Amino acid sequence: MASLDAIDLKILCLLQPDARLPNATLAKELGMAPSAVLERVRKLEERGIITSYATNINPSAVNLKLLAFISIKSSTGPGNIEVGEYLKHMPEVLELHNIAGDDCYIIKVRTTDPQSLANFMRNSLGKVPGIISTKSTIVLETLKEDNYLPIPTLLND
């Protein structure tokens, strides 16, 4: 993947917290013509640098108040992502990471309450072939949760 120049990085910094930022506003912030900015954004999308635009929803508004992280140990060998293929299709799984260490995966899930988490573990995780064990951590309070990447400021100026 080709490197990003200062303008690309500035575009990413401006769009990351507000993907709905109008192109005209973006162009004004960058001191560029709107058509040039639009072309740059399009190229960032084509190169796979901007992968999607999302709407962040308050989990409580849709009754998904329980957040948990679940470590999963599988019987498949290192590098085998067979269990991961099952996990990535479960709607409760918000994040799925293949990790190093004793466990093979860590997943981030949201459910309505402890009983729905138990049901998910029993009826969904419990039916995935190859899972040996799980270890759950229930979040009591979220102090920070975002997906903003810390784009280096030295490259931003």
C-alpha cells in the first residue's frame, strides 16, 4: 500500500470523528478545491484506506446494555481459523481477534442482560465445534470506547 501524504492524513483526521463532514467544509479546512478533495477521498476509498462509514448508536437505546469480552480456547492448531469462521458470523460478536497466548480468540459481545449472555454462550458458542473453553469478563462501566486511530500528529502538520 502506497504511503499517505500530509493531505491524506489531514483528510483522515477530519473524517474520522465526523464521516458526514460535507465535502465543501473538508475542502475549506484543507484549502483545496472541492473537486480535488473529492478525488482524494475517492482514492483513499479505492486503496482500502477508508474502509467504511459508520453510525455509532448508543447501546442502551437499543437495549444492549451488557458488554463482555470472552476469551476462547480452541482445539484447532496455531494458524487455523476454523473456529473464527463460525464466530465472525454471529451478530452478537462486535469484534473478533485471533490472539497469541493460551487463548486463541478474544471476542467483544453486547447483549441485553446477564441471562441473554448466558443464552448466547450456551446456544451459540456452545455449538461451535472446536471450542474447548471460554472465560468471560463483564464490563461494569465504560470509560472510553471509540474506534479512532491515533494518526501521528507529526505527519499531520
